[in-house]
Amino acid sequence: MKIRKGVVTAAGWGTRFLPATKAQPKEMLPLVDKPLIQYIVEEAVASGIEQIIIVTAWGKRAIEDHFDRSFELEYALEQKGNTELLTQVQRVSTLADVSYIRQKQPLGLGHAVLVTKDLVGNEPFALFLPDDIIDAPGPCMQQMLRVYERQRCSVVAVERVPREKTASYGMIKPNRIADRIYQVLNMVEKPLPEAAPSDLGIVGRYILTPEIFDILATIEADHRGEIQLTDGLRRLLSLQTICAYEFEGTRYDAGTPMGLIKASVEMALRRPDTGDELRAYLRGLNICQGSAAVSSAP
């Protein structure tokens, strides 16, 4: 069955960005000149996803406004003759068929996925976590969809993780079946380095079969009162094959201030409209402050 629907989870508090996220969604923080969630929606559209379901919460109305039309703004831009910006603004509102559902309590990622059950229906779907921005030669989800078409099972995106950072990831026990493709034999949530079954950690892209919904409905909350997706995937693994795909591209953890800063700098350096000026600025900082690292900026 073709993957038609994509779920984007955007209901978190964004506490690591406080006070910036006190009155605005974390997903609306800018990465160069676009909000984080727009990169995710653009990836989904470029991957052939037809319908996007965004899970929001109280205080997230700015996300809906962003993907809606703003007649007043469009009129103002038209009157000023700013056709380039007008085109960009209009494009955002026509990117995709977007629907919204609220997670009324912060009960974890597994619960956020579960609330989309009726909208997704009985079909496989793609899942995107906006904290992970993946810059790739071809959209990460598009790469994963090719794996799904070949293997016909749930697929999780993975990348190599330094051993000292395994406690920040769900780590898999893999069995290699093809280039960059692994059968998942087991998964461990945030293990200490000595307990990690490999150096392959799960990141924020998934293709899931609909059976995950019934499983998540039976998962007990953890000590924080949250339903964890990893617990649901581990139970799904006892019923179905799950594959892992080591995607091509660079992942930025935009869910942390430093990760967002790194993503902004590196992506701005690669853009023709900002790269040269930013590179010159960074080299100027090196002259003034003696930072050897800045002088090697690409």
C-alpha cells in the first residue's frame, strides 16, 4: 500500500528553549529564514506524502496560521510590488493538504501518535519529529519510502552515534541485510554505553504500520506518566519485522539551542544568498578574537 499520510508531532512544550518558547511554538523557531516545521512539511511533500496531520497542543495556533493564507499580508506585499516575497508567502499556504489534531495532555510521543488513529485510519503512515532536521541529497523520507517498498514493513531511520551519547537515543540491535538496511533484532531506550547493542541510534523519521495504534493503546505509562513510542515499537517487533535504514545526509538536532545554532550556521554557509557574507563575517571574528576554528568555516 502506498504511503499517503504523514504525521508530524508538534505538541511539546519546548522547555529547552525557554524563555523563547514561552509564547511561541518551538516548531516555529527560525532556521535561517524558515520555521523548523516548514522544513519538515517540505520534506514530506517532496517525498510524495499527500496528506499531513500535525499534532498540536494549547498555545500552538501559530503553526496553523503559518500554513493558512494571510490575505492582509498578501495584499500589503502586492501593493508594495514585492512579488518575490508575495510568491513565497502564498507558496507556504499551498504546500500541502494539512489537518490538525490536539494532544490535550503532554503524555509522551507514543500518545501523540495514538491521537492520530482516526485520521490515519488502517494504513501505513510516515512519522516526522520536527526536532530532527535532515539535510540530504534526496529527502530522508523519500529514501525510507524506497526501503518500505522493498521490505514492506515498518522502517526506522538510524545513524551512527558516538558511544558516549547512546544514553540520548533509542539504540538498535541490527542484522545487516543490504547496504544501509538492517533488520531490527531488538531496541533499547537510552542505554548506557556499555549496554548499547550497537552504535546505531534511532532518529526522528519512521514509517509505521497501523498495528502500532492498537499496541500503543495498551502500553502503560512510564514513571513520568508518558507513553513511549519505543515501548510500542518493541512490542510491534515481537509481531512484525521492523527494518532500520541508515539514511544519507546530515542530521541536525534542532531541538536544542546549540543544535539549532549549528544548523543555522552550516545551512546559511551553503546558501548562495547568505554564504559569502556569513563566511566573511566569521573570518572577521577569527581576526578579532583569535578563534582558529572559525577560519576553517566552509
